[in-house]
Amino acid sequence: MSVPLSACPACDAAPLAKAQAGKGYAGNGMEAKRIMLSLPHIYCAACIAGVEGNLAKQDGVRAARVNLTLKRATIDVDPDVEPETLANYLTGIGFEAYELDAGQLTSTATDKMGKDLLMRLGVAGFAMMNVMLLSVAVWSGASDATRDMFHWISAAIATPTVGFSSQVFFKSAWTALRVGRLNMDVPISLAILLALGMSLYETAQSGEHAYFDAALSLTFFLLAGRYLDYRTRSVARSAAEELAALEVPRALRLTDAGDEQVSVSDLSVGDIVRVVPGARVPVDGIVVTGESELDRSLLTGERLPVAAGPETIVSTGEVNLTGPMTVRVTAAGRDSSLHRMADLVAIAETARNRYTSLADKAAKIYAPLVHILALGAFFAWLWISGGDVRFALNIAVAVLIITCPCALGLAVPAVTTAASGRLFKQGMLLKSATAMERLAEVDHVVFDKTGTLTQGKPVMDENTQHRTQDLEIALALAEGSSHPLALSLTQAARAKGITPAEISTVREVPGKGIEGLWNGKTVRLGRAEWLGANAVGQTATYLSVSGARPVSFTFTDNLREGVDTAISALKAQGMGITLISGDVPAAVADIAGRVGISDWKADTLPEGKAEYVARLGKSGKRVLMVGDGLNDTAALAAAHVSISPASALEAARVVSDIVLLGQSMAPLGEATLMAKSATRRIKENFAIAAGYNAIAIPIALIGLATPLAAALAMSLSSVTVSLNALRLKKG
Amino acid sequence: MNVLVYLIPVSLLLGGGGLAAFFWTLRSEQYDDPDGNSQRILSDRWDDTPPEE
């Protein structure tokens, strides 16, 4: 096929882009660049028109198309347009937008597979309906030449269709057979091929029974199950990819020519990078210049910031709070501390991969059973009929078709599609195929504290002993800083209606605090050691007014929304709950008391967490781990099933089976119930399929099965199973 | 029974037409954004002048 040359390269890539590019700007001869923006809050027709219309008005934008299903905009622009500019512009006019790293999104490749399956499904559906039409005529009494002609037409439709649509099963069966294993696709392929071959032979012999419709409906129903399965997983994958793509990993590298922004993967050992306040440290390294404080909570779970200066060793994922620093890279990307943690994770993962899903368990019993049955039937009838191979083979094929795994093939995907769709609406993303089944078995939940149960944001405590004057001074000092405690103090003081005192020559002392002049006196807001204050046992900042006794402002980390709901729901389901954290005992005990968890552990190292979870697992508990930090990754991987919030570090999200997309923890309680209900439906579906077989197999074995009976059994069991899946408890 | 000579080709042709239409919808990416498509019908952007091909 030749590709016509076009003035609009984007239009060739995406036919729909043509609609938008038609009017106005069609490029300036340069190669177009494609950017993707995430639009998390877009939901209506007006939003689509607003985003597309406004983007089209921007300089350098050639085409813009919103995908509401994925909540994403694809924009073709001139090479010099920065994604950030467009994202900021959209956010500015009221459509919250974030830049996506297009390299992380492979949805185009996966889409190809989905389309391929859909195409095969469509062909199978078309062929099945046409052949069924002809079969009905045969069943209702067409005979002799008419029947033969109908059979031949059916053969002409069925043979190429099976060759095209059933390839999916043949390939998978062949892969399994080549390594000497049996999977569900082996009996499926055998049934389809034998049914087709037998029917062709019977047609040539002017026989009475042909199973063309059975071979096709088998293909159609099973492909439908396969497609559902694929859809569920691809939705999960694309959402997970989007989470990863939201974090565009960049670093500021210092060169002789000045700072340049580079991708973290381009950094090498020995490079110097600049880390500005508020930014995450992109690499492992050693501080060269600068004084600051580091928030290590994602790595250690400890909330209190740690001082850093030259020669301090910093790790990927820490957040720089106060002063700018330059860092010499000692390890980047795959070699960083994230990767070292991956070793721990890899060990735990192999343990989990040994989990066999219900579908695999069923296949293990089912595949050998039907083969033995069919083979047994063949030899038994060969002996009874005194050597009539054709008759015996007919019976064996009937047995294979009747035991059709249609219902089995639909039993699991129909339920998981329905259930994961419901969970997704509630903001839970199932990443792993067996996550649902594993979640249903959970009887103990282990929570991390910082960032999981809490929001990870300090809020200033109400204190009636604070004098208004102190607050005014503190506010004036805090206003200029981006330190989280200062931000929180500003917010709290503003909310109380405090006006800032008049202070001159304010300067931030990196790693220590803020200093200024008030009425000629030196005032300072910052760390206890700097002011010579007695530290209180809690997150706090201190204010001193020229030598007077320092005043402390204490802060508490607020609970994440929905934590109470989730914990009481889990308790009501009779689950054991443990809180485990790397933070100091006082802070952990406080949170444990507030949410009503009696079993808690503090000062736990990452290895300790993983060990604790593994020990619970060994004692027969099925553990659900909920965590967000790097210090949780090993424990997340060691648990039977794991959940992390969307705000978690990427490493934590990668090892988790489920990601909480929203802020609230509330869906957790319902998720376990939903998983239980889904697993029950899967088992019921297996029972239904087995029930049909219990009736149909004896009929086939004694040689009474007709193509009509086979078609009825197949359709009825498939429909019952699908309907049963929809009976899922309302979420 | 001679009517079958017309009816069977007709039924196959109609079915084939349906299949061809399905292929076309699949190729022109009409299943990529089901939510968006159901909303776009409410937009009056192309009401006066349809998009140029």
C-alpha cells in the first residue's frame, strides 16, 4: 500500500486530526511535534469545545484533539512550542492540565492489539450469524441436496473464518505445547479444529451432522472473553502509564555554558546538578555547595526535616526544603537507591508470582479431563460399534464441543471486567490480573503512616498561649519562605486574620530558618538549635525576639480523607490492622490513637517492614500492605496484595497491585467487599459451567448429542455466566 | 426452493456489507473515545459548516 504525500503530516498519523486542522493553520513546513496533556477534571461537551477551541487559537498549534475517555489532549504543534506553556495556559483559563511524558505512553502499540482482537471478533461474529442462519434451516428439516448445499456454503464461510479468527488460540496453544504444557487453549484449539475437520469430512460424505456453527460460536464466545480480559488490562495499563508519565523526570545540570535542563536518564556520574528549594532530589549524590533541610519522609517515613550541607549524602526522592544546593551525582537512574531497593523487591516478587489464579486452577483440572473423556468415548464406541471409526470420531468430537470451555472462558473475564470497572469508578486502579482474587483473601491489613494514613502535609496546631504580636512577627517572617512549615504557618495565621508585622531586611538562612529586623531588634524563626530553644517532641518551628525566651509553634500531620471510614469498614470485616512506620514512637502513637489502631510499631527500617509483613505471611495471614514511600516498597512487594496512593513514589506504585487514584482512602473498605463478591461470582460461574457439563457430557457420551443440542448448551451457558457476572454487588 | 438462489447471496451480501462497515469504523478510530463521542454530539461547533475533508 502506498502512502499518499500530504501537506499535513499529523493528518496522516491521526485521521481525526484532519477535522481540526482543516481550517486555518496547517504548519510551516517543519516537522510537527506531538504533545500530550493530562486533563484530569474534564467531563463535558463544553469542556471539549473549550479546550480544543482555545488551543487552536494559540501560536504554533496545528491541531488539538481531546479524548474524554482517557481525559487527555493530543496536540500537534511546531517544534519550538513547549508543553509546559500550553499546560499553564489551559490551567490559567480554568482547565487543569498537566504535561505528560509521551515516551512513557505506549498506548498506540497496545491499541493495535485491541483492534486486532476486535477485528477477529467481528469476523467471527459475522460468520457465526450467517452459518447459524443456514444451520437453523438444516435443523428444521432441510434434507438431501438442500442440506448438502447449506453445509457447503457454511464450510465456505467457516473455514477461512476459523483460519483468521481462531489464530489467537492456535498460537497460544502451540506455545504451551512446545514447552510440554497444557493450557486452556489446547482443548479449545483441538475442539475447533476437530469440529471443522469432522464437519468438512461429513459434508463431503453427504452426512447428516455438521458442526460448523459450533466451531464458529466457540470462536466467537471465547474471543469475546479474551477481548474483555484485554480491555480490562489495557485500561489499567494506560492509567498506570499515565501516572508514570505525569512525572517528567528532569534535572538541572550545571555546565560551563550555564544551567541546562536534561532528562535524568542522560545524567552520568560526576555531573553536578542544581536542586532548587521545593524540588525532589533527582539522583543519589553528595552535596557540593549550599545549606538546606531535606524532607526524607518518602524514604524513611520520618516527618521531621533533616539538615544538609556540603558533604551530606543525599538520595533520590528526598525533597529539598529551604536553600538551593548543588549535588555531585554518584548514581543516577537505574543505579540509584531506587534500584538497590529493587533487589529486595525482586526477591519478594518471585514469591508472589507463584500465585495461581482461579482460571489457571480450573484449566489445570479441565484440560486433561476433557481430553481423557473424548479419547475414552472414541475407544469405547470404536469397540461397541465394532470398528466404525467415523461414528466413534463423531461422538468424540461431540464430547469435545459439548464440554466447550465457552462458559469457562467467559467466567473470569466477565466478572473481573464488571468488578474492576466499578472499582475504577471509585478511584481504584487494578494493575495486576490476579489482584482481585488476592484482595478477596486478605485477613490482615498493614498501613504505613506518613503519606498513607496522613496527608504528609503539616498543619499548625491551635495554641491559645500564642500572643498576637508573636504571630504577627512569625507571619511576616514565614511569608517569604517555601518551607512547608512556613507555608502552613502563613496559612494558619492568615485564617485567623493576623496581619504581618513590619519587618525589614528579611533573609532566609538555608538549613536554619528566617531572620529579620523588627523595631530594631533581631527576630528569628527556625530550628530549635539555631535559636537555642528546647525542642519539643513534635514537629515544630520556633520564634525568638532578640534574646527573649523562644516561642514554639507545633504542627500536626492531618489524616488523609476517608481513613476513618476505611478502618472502621475493615474492622467490621474482622480484619487485623497494624500501623508500621519509620517515624518516632510519639508521632506514631498519636496517629494510631486518632484512627483507632491498637497495634502499632515505630522506628522500623525498610527491611524491618518487609520482614514483619513476611513473618505475618508465614504465620498464615494474607496481608494487604498499604504504603507510599520508598521505605515501603519491599514490604509492598512482600505482601499478599498491596495498595499505594497515586501520590506515592513511582517505585512504590510499580510494585503495588492496586493504585488509589483519588485523595480519599474510603474506597478501601468497599474494595475488599467487592473483591470477595467478585471471587464468589467467579466460583459460581465455574459451578454453572460444571453444571451444564454434568448434564451435557453424559448425553454426548451415549451418542445422543446433535449440533442443535451443542449450540443450545454453548449459548445458554455463556449467557448465564455473563448475566451472573452482572449480578455483582452494587458498588 | 428456487428462491434460495437469490436469498442466500442477498443475505451473505448484506452481512458482508455490515462486516465491511465494521472494518471501516475500526480503521477510522471510532472506538477510541466512546465517552467523548457521546458528548461531542451536544457541541454546536460544526452545526453551520461541517469540517472540511
